Amino acid sequence: GDSMRPAYRDGDIILVSPGATIRKGDRVVVKTRDGEVMAKELRRRTAKTIELRSLNPAHPDRTLAVADVEWIARIVWASQ
């Protein structure tokens, strides 16, 4: 999709590192327990929630309960 435009476009290939430390401002891929996969920017992470920001203002920011997240990984490379 286009939620990460202009940084990433539909069809770009990205590599993630599940073992990499994730900090505020990192671009990440998140998979929810419901099977939804999204690329966003980490805004804030607490013991109970993960707040994500879309780079494209046409898409809403998201706040997820940690219990609803299957995995989160930092984006380390993208083909463009």
C-alpha cells in the first residue's frame, strides 16, 4: 500500500532484523495476531502499548496493545 509514502512505495522490497534493538523513530514492520502486517514508524513503546506513525498523512496513526502484536522488527534495508 501507500501508508509509508514517500519513504517506501508499493512493491519495494524491505529487509527487517527481528533481533535488532528498536528505538523511537525507527521504521518497523509489525504483524498483529489477527494477521495484519504494516510498515510504520515507531512513535512510542510502553509495557502495554505500541504507538505507530504513518509517514503518509492520508493514513491514520495506530496504537496497538502489546498483547495484540505477534512480532515487530526494525527495517534495516529497502530497495528503491
